[in-house]
Amino acid sequence: MRTLARDWRMALALAALLTAPLSARSGARLKDVASLEGIAATPLIGYGLVVGLNKTGDRRQTIFSTQSLVNMLERLGVSVPAGQVKIENIAAVLVTAELPAYARAGARIDVTASSVGDARSLQGGTLLATPLRGPEGQVYALAQGPLSIGGFGGGGGGNSVAVNHLTVGRVPSGALVQVASAMALPSSDTLALSLREPDFVSASRVARAVNDEMGGETAKVLDPGTVLVRVPEQYKGAVADLMARIETLPVDTDAPARVVINERSGTVVVGGAVRLGPAAVAHGNLSVRISTKFEVSQPAPLSRGGDTAIVPNVDVDVREQSARLVTLEDGTTLDAVVGALNALGATPRDIIAIMQALKAAGALRADIVIL
């Protein structure tokens, strides 16, 4: 518990450093907060086989794996009855990837292979050539290569060890683009920049940065998520040059105050804009432990009656840690919040409960996002 608390204090200190006020940090680039409207990656998906597994592949109850292997062998000129095929060394997978907006034929992209049967592990497997199709059914890329699962597993039966998730793997640069993306740069006199996080303040700052660079009223805010940019006369027909000029402009974006909580992993991320109203926090833990030990009761020696019996011995232990009161003044910043929570010796689970209680009391001036 002491090690967990120490690691958590280090994590909070790092969060305080990373979420310092905007005035103390350099602005982000425009390309990091906005992009051309309508320009996005295309999701790709395909069905394939992973071979070369060490008896950790699909089992006989996964019928489609056997059918896929038999069909592939027939195309290669090998005829094998489906009933005589053992599929312990293969696994059926769904292969997914994203085709970048301006990817051309011959480019390579990363792919992810996920087991769809009852394979235990894809460790050491190789993905066979798998066509990847877009939403309209057209083949855009061909994926193939050895899988990297970022973990390992060993053992069998009830004695086994596994590190990380073994039924999902990646093939870095494993797909070769066959068809170029059909997207083209806008040819109109006005460009629309779409903000990744819609916000009135951020949109206004993006427009101001473009106007300062290009002069005049080149850019204007249409809504919190869109900034319209008028293409200057010297950049007509050269939109790529215009984007290259404005994409590197520094922009100080704004963001709402948020506290992000992942209860599954016990992760809490507190944004730098979070402020607290006046509040007092008391924290204490009540733990109840119930343990049962089974003892054997035997009759006395040389006695004529009685049987050997198992008697449960139940022990109930109740412990309550002393609560400490911490007062938070109005307008308290993240630094003070970190110090207060460290003073309480709070664990991640405790901090989740404290944040939710502060929000319910109206003292936490931030949105709580639960993942």
C-alpha cells in the first residue's frame, strides 16, 4: 500500500507539471488542433488466417477456421477433406487498419489482427495475405507479415502464465496500399478548418493566428468547431502551400475544466483548469475482515462415542483509520489539490470517491468524465 501511495504521488506531481497554466506553456501548432474539413482516414477491414502457432490456435468447434484453411489449400492446388484437417496451429482473425487521407499506391500502413475464434494465443504467428476492404467493399490494401503481440504466454492446463493480451497482435507496416485514396485538396476559394475539440475561445484564437500571419480578415469563426479561411489571390491553385504556411502557426487553445476517471484501472487525470470552491475534506477507511479457519475436532482417547468433525473458527476484525480534515480555499488550483490529496495519503480509489463527493457538494468546478 505504501508503494502504491508513493507511485500515486509521483503520478499526481507529473500531472501537475503537464497541466500547468497556458500562460506558462508554449502554444500548440495549428495542425495539432485543427484539420481540413472532410479530410479523414478510411477504416479498412479484412478476414484472414494466422498460421505457425504452437498448438494455441482455434479448436474444432470453430468451424469457419477449418473451412477457410480448406478453401485456401484448394486454391493452391491441394485437396484435403475438411474432416481430416487439424487447426491447432492456425487462427481466424479480423484484420483492421486505417488508410490515411492522401496515401498512395505502394505506401505501407500498420494493421491489427484480432482473433474471432477460440484461439488461446497468436504468439509467434504469421498473418497470411489478407485483402483489406473499405466501407464500400473495394480492396484498398493487402496485409501480410509476422505478428507482434507485445507479450508472451506459457504453460498448459491449470498451470499457465500470460503477460499482456495474447489474442490481438499488430503487424507494423504490414499492409501494402494497392489503390490510392480518392480524396483531393479543396479547390474552392474558401477552406474550412475543423477543430478537433470545438470551443469558441479556441476557434477565435485560431482565426486570430491566421489573420496575424496572412493579414486582413483572411479567417473568421463560423461556429465553435469551424473556422473559414479565404484563400488569398497568390495561393489560388496552391492550397498545399497555403496549408504548409499556416499549419505551423502557434495557437494557445482553451479547454473546459475536466476530471477524467477510469474506475476499471483506478486512473484519475485532473486538468490544469480545474478549480475548487471552499470545501473541507475528511477521509478515513473502515475495513472489515472476516476469516474462517477450519479445525478438526476428535473424540477423547478410548471414548466409545463421538465422531471426528470439522469445526469452523470464524474471526471478525474491524479496523477504522483515523480521518484527517483538509480545508480547501476558494479558487484552489491543481497544485493545492495535489498537495491536499497527498496529505490525506489517498489511493487512486480514494481520490475517485473524493472527486465525486466534491462534485456533488458543488465545490468542484469541472466536468467529471468517467471512462
